[in-house]
Amino acid sequence: LVVGRKGVDRPWTVSIVRETIKVDSVRLEWKPGDIAYVRLAFFSEDTSSQFTKVVNEVLGKKTRGIVLDLRGDPGGMLDAAIDVASAWIGRQPAVLEDVRGERTPFNGTADARLIGIPTFVLVDGGSASASEIVSGALQDYGVATIVGTQSFGKGTVQDYQELPDGASVKLTVAQWLTPKGRSIQEVGITPDKIIEFTAEQAKAGKDPQLDYALKSIANQ
């Protein structure tokens, strides 16, 4: 790559190696006071297994609370979202699929192993699709407090079809609703506690949304 930068007179060459980069979708970090900070970056094929390991570790300690960070999470696989939500809502409906007014529930797949542990979910404008399914379900059942800013609002289901001439078409065939029947599409999830997180705060190393969640758990 030939790289140029403002303030540098001449560009320079950087050699890179093309490789497959493996990024874990789930990361657990322990905050002071035995608070589990769980960062979920996206919902992929290995999210469920990784999240199960996190749940086991959380249950293996005297965890005082959980912060589930879904900020900037664009979503991903529906099954993974349902598996994650199940840790709090059990086998109740995690999301409803609405096709022309006919609603089909997608139930949780496991017992609610994390129920009873104070939980705060962080969302923002980059939290979409599967992230909104999880945060919407936890909000509807009252098992978590949603903190941050309005989520993206991606709640439609697409069907992809290839045509005989080699072209393809993607059609919207349904929409996702929260367990209480709230539409996600173009609406998103409204946090229980709205807290802005500015670029200036980020540059200063501050995170008011995370700070609020941690302090709330510590004060319980």
C-alpha cells in the first residue's frame, strides 16, 4: 500500500500480508466489584458456544451484575440472538415474526440461567437487527435495564431469490416484533435510560453509558 498522510511531505510504502483474521464475537472482562462486562460485537455461528462459556464463568463466581454491551453491534444470525436472550428469558418467546398480520413466536432455547442477576444492556444507533431482538426481549420481560441512545431500527426479514437469467432479487417478506408486539423497523429500541456518548467524551477516555451501568449495579 502507498500511504499518504496530512502533515507528511511524501507518501510511503507499507507491505501487508493477506490473511484470514479470526475475531471472537463475545468477550468477557471483569470490572471492579465482581461485575461482568460482556462485549458482544456481532452474532455469528460461534456466538452461542462462546456465550455459553461466558455464562458458565459468570455463574461460577459471585457475580454482582452484568453489563451486556451491544453498542455498534450490527446483528447477524437470528438463532444466536435467541440463544443469547434465552439466558435471561428462558423458553418464552424471544421475538415474533409478523407476516401480513400473522405472528409466529420464536421461543427461547434454554433455561434462564442469568435471571436474577442485575443486568444493564448498552445500545446505540449502531445496534441493529439481532442486537435489537435481544435488547427488545430483555426490555419487554423486565429482566434488564437498557441504557444508551435509540437503536438503529432494522426489523425486517428478507428472502433472497436467484432468477433464471442469473440476476437475483431480495424481497422483504416479514418484520420482527418484540415479544410484546412492538415493531423494530425504523423505530428501534428506546432505552430505559437515555445517555448520550459524544466523540469528545470518547477522545477523553470517558464512557458515561458504561459508567452509569457500573455505578447502578454497585449501588444495588
